[in-house]
Amino acid sequence: QVQLVESGGGLVQPGGSLKLSCAASGFTFRSAGMDWYRQAPGTERELVAGISSGGGTIKYADFVKGRFTISRDNNKNTVYLQMNSLKPEDTAVYYCHYQRYWGQGTQVTVSS
């Protein structure tokens, strides 16, 4: 079955960095477009970034452009989200997404 397992979240000060990972299994990862979403309390889940199967097409939400970088390693069946210059408003649960499947999420908290 499809499994998406996120890791790498935590507490970081404003201006800091975190790198999230999503380990995927149960499908042909190298053929799959992958996305990162996030959801803050009381808000709807929103797209953060997406990457095509080969990594050649990448999209970002306007609010993370220039700060976050999505990447993937098809040999490790893993997609990453490097987050730099973090702001308090980036605080949310971050989810890995493939088609109709979601990971369990990893909490990112940006606070001094």
C-alpha cells in the first residue's frame, strides 16, 4: 500500500532553517509527481511546492518563493523540502502528498 512518511519538523527560531523529508513506498516513485502542503490551525490545507517525476518541473506558492526548495532523490524514493528564512507564519503541519494519498504530517513551529 502507499505510504508517505514525513520527518524533519521541529521548533526553529525566525530566520532559521529546516529540511523536511518524505519517504515514499508502495508505488513507482520515479514516475510520480509529488507535493508538499501545509495546514495551520484554523486554516485550510494549502499547496507549498510541487515537483514532477523527473524533477524538471517545479512550482512554488508565492509565499515561499525564494525561501523554500523542493527536491527529490528517485534512488531513495524521497522528496525533500528545504526551508530557509523561516517566519512565524510558516508555522503549520507540513504534509507530503501523492495523488489522493497523504502522509501523517510533521509539525513545524517557528518561534523565538
